[in-house]
Amino acid sequence: MPGSLPVPCRSIFPVGPGKADGLFRCLAGHGYRTVVSYQPAGRYWVFQGIESAIFVALAGLLILLAVRLVVRRDA
């Protein structure tokens, strides 16, 4: 990671106690920006449902594939 930092900021890395703010100021001064996005807590169960559906569908496909492979080799 130090190789990807701007040269003036490399002396601050690795970040020690109390140095994180200095590193972030140095990076901001050289044009680095951070974007933080988050999802509201009210969408938690929506995402849980979507993730569960994806995993159930993948598990079903893997079971179907395994059954087909076993039946084909057994015959």
C-alpha cells in the first residue's frame, strides 16, 4: 500500500496512534476523496430476503446438477 500513496504522504504510513488524521489530510490535499454510502436500517429485511433467495436458488441448482451427474454416471 505505501507504494500507491503520494510521495509526501508515504512518511506518515504506517499509521500510528494519532497519525490517521494527518494521513487523511495529506491524501485530501493531493486530491484523494472518500465516498461513503449506506443503506437505511429499514431495508435490512429486504436485503436479507434477496440474499436468502439467491442462496436458495444457487443451492437448488447445485442439488439439481449433482443429481443429474450421479444419475448419468450410475446408468
